[in-house]
Amino acid sequence: MTRQKVLLRHVESGGVVDADLIDRIDLVIAKRAEDGWQTYLATARAEALAAKRPFPDLEHDHWEWERKVSITHRLLPYPTLGIECEGQVQGLMLLETDGHFARIATQAGSPVVYVNLLATAPWNLPAVTDPPRYRGVGTVLLAAATTLSVDLGFKGRLGLHSLPRSEDWYERLGLTNLGSDSNKQNLKYYELTPDQAQNLIR
Amino acid sequence: MKLKIDKEWLDRKLAQADDAQAAAGGTSFDDLKKNVERRIVTPSVIAAAQSELGKVVRFVREKKSMSRRELADLATLSDEEIEAIETRRDYMPSLRAIIYLADALELSRDRLKELSGYVTRNSNATEHSSEYKFAANSKPVDTVSDEEYEAIRALVEVLSEKK
């Protein structure tokens, strides 16, 4: 597990804050994320109910980070990345570096880094918390995954299945949309070529 | 992995694409577990075993990261017996061996006995046992299809239910 300094944007003040990018999270951090996120979400739900406010339907809130990290953290082809800021886990990513191959015709068959999971803490989601605490969590994690792909010799090639509300973000970052994937709950599959990867990191 | 993030970069990226909704995958724990299992017990490993019992024993042994010797010690059987069960098509282990194996691999004794042909089958039992059946290989192959792999995984799951 190694840490390096990155920045996030603090939404309310508009300024930037220091954060840690963690390369390979351990079970302690996975548990901290799971406990922190679930507790926050349950509290927010209860408050919304008490105030008779509708609570948003999240696309993904059964994170189970602790269980997922427990079965992958000793295995080389499942790197994880996390961002911590002010003692709290702001976002996590689970990658696969083996067994996934590119689908874009110009790079078909070449290995890609596959993003198995990417999620940010519920307090960074505008639907749950207004204003959300931090921006940049997803951006930094995706740039880190792309850099990892370069380090592995995959030239920045990356593949992922987007959740419906995230599609716009991936398209703005220049990933190629290869359409719905019937093998993955009809989520849209996106891929990054080496050129697109360079633009994303730059 | 070294990443250089400065304020200018972050501002520029967020202006290009607001990441408030950043998420990917949404993979469930069960799907991830299957995915991990497939790396530990690869389809080619399963193809190497010649009988249903052999495939099950190999699957569970690999999943538990045990060598043949370790399984043999745990089950108080010989290395040769484990090898025969895993690799020979027509090998018929003793009832004692099946029970020791079931205990060592944490499988249901009764179900493993049935898989090995030790349960006297009346017509109902035969029907019941059909869920254990899948196309056996007629000749050695390098790997198994996704369907066969899934059938073995499902078979292991059925056998793992303690009854």
C-alpha cells in the first residue's frame, strides 16, 4: 500500500484540498469506506424521511467493499485505488489487469485495464448531499487507472461498463462508447485508446 | 504509478467533464466471487479432470489452494488415490475414500456419495440426480466451454450444501 498527494476540489469553498491517492487499499480502508458510507447513507435516508423529503434512488449503493476487497486483495490482477481526505475514504476503484481485451477495431485483442468498480462516497453525490463535499474523486481515480495502464505496458488502454448516469461524464472525457453489453446488465461499454488516454492524463 | 495532479489540471478536467456522477461497474459480490474463482480454478484445470467426481475434487482443491499432497494428508488418503480420482476416467474410489474426501473438502457426504455412484438409485433418485449430469468429455481437451465451467461450479455449490 503506497500513498501519494493529490488534490480535490472542495465544492462549498471552491478551493482545492490535499488528499491521498492510495495504491492498493487494505482491508482496514475497505472497512472504513463501507462503515462510513453506509452509516452516512442510512442517516441521510432517516433525515429525509423525518423531513418528509423524497430520497433519491441511487444506481449503486450495495458496495460491500470489505467483502470484495477481502477476496481480491491478495491477488495480483486485482489492483485497487482509493482516495482519502480528512480521514475519510472519498472514493474507491477496483481494477482487473488480466483477462480483459480491447473491443475497438483498431486495438481489438490488446489487453486493457478493466474498471470492475468505481464509486464515490455518498456525501460527494449531489443527489444525496447538497452541496456535495468534493469534486475530482472520479477524475483523479480514472487518471490514476489510465496511468497504471501505461505503467503496465497497455499504453493507457482501459475498458469499463458505465452506470447510466455516468455515461455523459465518460463521453466528455473522450472515451469511445461501444453500446449496450447484454453480458453486463445492458450497461454501456466504454473504452480508451492510447491517444484518448494521453488526452485524459494530460 | 506516479500521478501529477495540480490545481490547473483539476480545474481544466472538471470544466471539461463534471465528475459528480462518476461510477462504473456496479459488480455484485457474487459476480466478483465467480470472477475471482475463475482465475484460481481456470477452465483448463477443469478440463484436465476426466470424471465429474474428478472435476469437483480438483475444483474445490484448487479453490482452497491445496496441493494433492496436502489434500491427501488432510483426508488420510494416499497421493496416488487423489491423483487417480482426479485424472482417471473410470476410477472407482472406495466408500471410505469418498467420505474422507467429503469431510476434507467440506462437501456433503451424501451428495458426494451419490455423485460417485454409491447411492442405490430408485426411479425417483435417478430423476433427482439428473441435475448433477452434464456432458462428459469423450477425449481430453485443453479447456472447457463457459457452459461446462458453469455446470461444474453449480455442481460444487450443490455438493457444498451440508445436508
